[in-house]
Amino acid sequence: MIRSLDNDTLLGLWERMARIRAFETRVGEIAAAKEVAGYLHTYSGQEAVACGVIPLLRDDDWFTSTYRNHGHAIARDIPLDEIAGEIYGKVTGVCGGKGGSMHVADQSRGMIGGMGIVAGGLPIATGAALASKYLGRDSVAVAFFGDGAVHQGAWHEALEFASLFQCPVVFVCENNLYAETTAVDYHLLAGSVSAMTGPYQIPSVQIDGMDVFAVRAATAAAFERARTGNGPSLIEAMTYRYGGQYEGDTQTYKPPTEVAYWRGQDPLLRFRSDTATRLGMATLDAIEQSVQVEVDAAFTAAEAAPWPDISEVTTDVYTPIA
Ligand SMILES: Cc1ncc(C[n+]2csc(CCOP(=O)(O)OP(=O)(O)O)c2C)c(N)n1
Ligand SMILES: [Mg+2]
């Protein structure tokens, strides 16, 4: 896979992964400093999933996300000012500050949005995929979700419907081993999410979600399948969140040996070791420094930006009935 990618593509993947890590590290700092209200959920550790999938989306494709959505937005190249502004609830936010951290959405870029409701995105992405099929297009929709989503009825309804109507949707599970504080060893009766698609006749694959190239290869195959009228599929990317369920979670439920193992699988370190000879460490370091400058500027701007005016309180919240 690496050999088939040109240097610009490789550097683009690195830049996005490094940008997510720097951004989420800063989110952790502003959470600790209590600079913004509400829960913040970070994506550090899972960068290879967003960056393996999202750059393969076309402009006319769609995806849904979860409350852990900053990484997905960054991988879709939504400007950092707009994401940071949204987290702060400021007018510069991509939703004018009304969505907040959990609801980053930008329909102009195919990001239907982050959802606070576990499994909420699967039926919506399936609907977008049905629309594509109905209109005779070959665009696809992706639903990102966590391992905990399989306990929701909506997860099963979406798979059933997508298979029955052969919708061009790709279900991407980010199995980070925990649903809140509950380990998959306890909550996932089937042993894996990929093992649960058989009754729905949906092909599935479990992959190394810390390897951006493995994610990209699985995604390319799933998109090809969906675009050529062969229906839905599911990718289960095995990954790990380095933060808590939310910022401030003490994470006492994580065994230290497990944390150490997954730190060793850091997707950024894996990328470096896979590409350093070809791209050069100095080039990778320089990109990390430049994205840090971008992140610093975005958070400074968000902090300084104005709040939405009180007159805007119902705009974009309620639909006027004619
Ligand atoms: C329908 C619903 N039930 C419960 C919750 C509370 N809740 C928030 S996060 C979460 C765990 C989800 O875990 P997972 O799907 O594995 O996602 P992760 O946080 O690991 O990315 C739960 C149960 C919710 N948001 N929505
Ligand atoms: Mg999880």
C-alpha cells in the first residue's frame, strides 16, 4: 500500500494525523483549565481511522460522526478556526457556536455532523446512502461509531435496512476497547463487532486501526463495493483512545500494561517508522511544528472571538413554519 502512494499523499496523511494530535492535546489543556463549558471528548490515539477513511471521500460523499468528532472534522479539512470556535461556542464556529464540541457539522463538506446519541449516525448515513442510490448517483456515505453502539436498536435497524435495500454505506466501527468505562471483553458478547454482521448479510473486516495504510486499504475496497452497486459493508478498526471517555475522566479502569501496549502502537509512531526512510524525519518534524503553529493560532482566535448575539438564540435552532 505505501509503495503505491506518492509522497504528496503520504505527507497529506501525516499532516492530518499530526494536526489532530496537536489539536486534541490542546483540547485536553483547555478542559483541564476549565476554559469551556460542557464535556469534551478527544480523539488522540484514533487518528489513523479518520485519516485512513476520510481523505478517500469525494466532495459529493457524506459521513456522520459521534461526540468524538474533532478528528473527523480535521481529517475533512474543516478549518481549525471553525472547529475551535465551535468548541468555544463563538460566532466563528462552524455552526455559529450553537453545536459545541459534540455537534461539529458542515454539510457543505459532507460532514452531516457529530451526534451525542450513541448509534445516532448509522440510520442517518444509511438514509444519505439510500438517497444516493435513489438518485442514481455513485456517492457513498460513511457512519463512524464506537463499539458501544451495537447495544442500540438503531445500530441493528440501520444494518438491516442498509442490507435489504443495498445502500452504498460503509459502517466504520472505531473499536477503542471501551464504551465509557466498560471494557469490550465484558460488553461485546460476540467477541467482535465484525462478527455481528453475518445475520444482516453484510461483509465485514476487522483491521489494525493504528495503521493508517491498513485503514485506507480496507476503505478503498469498501468504497469500491458501495460505488459499484454491491451494497454496504462494515470495517472494525481496532484502536485505543489515549484520553478518557471525556476530559477529566480519571481512567482508573484501564490496566497500566494495556495502556503501555497501545502507547507502543501509537499511529503517529507507526507512520514514522513506516515512512521515515522515504520522507525523512526532518520533513515529518517540520510538519509537526507547522501544525502546532496552526493549532495555537486557532485557539487564540477562538478565545478572542465574540459570543453569538442574543438575538440569534433561535436562529438555526427552530425551523419556521410557514
Ligand atoms: C443512546 C445513548 N445512550 C447512552 C449514552 C451515554 N453514553 C455516552 S458515550 C457512551 C459510550 C459509548 O461508547 P462507544 O460507542 O464505544 O464510543 P467511544 O466513546 O468509545 O468512542 C454512552 C453509553 C448516549 N450518549 N446515547
Ligand atoms: Mg468505544
